[in-house]
Amino acid sequence: MGVEGPDGLRLSISRRFSEGLAAAYTIEGIDGVQAGLEGYVDVSGALVIEPQFNRAGNFS
């Protein structure tokens, strides 16, 4: 599932939801955020934790 983060940052959800959040990775880099970094989105698709991790597991 693809979602759009702030400033047009395109994300793809990479894990199932856990405690209301799911890991999502950047599809393409934009404004200093490189492609492939992972962060977390909530159930509405809003970015909650900026992509900054090489790999993010299920949120807990």
C-alpha cells in the first residue's frame, strides 16, 4: 500500500500494523531523505516517525 507523506514524500508500507503504527519505506528520495529509509505511519496513512532507519520492525 502506498501513502504520501509530508511535502510529497512517497512511502510504501512494509510491515503489518502493530500498536496502531506500521513501518513504511521511502519509495524515492526527496528533500534530503534518501530512498529506502524506513519510518512509521498510523492507520490513516499519516507519517508519525520520519524515515530515518535502515530497517524498522513491527512497532512496540
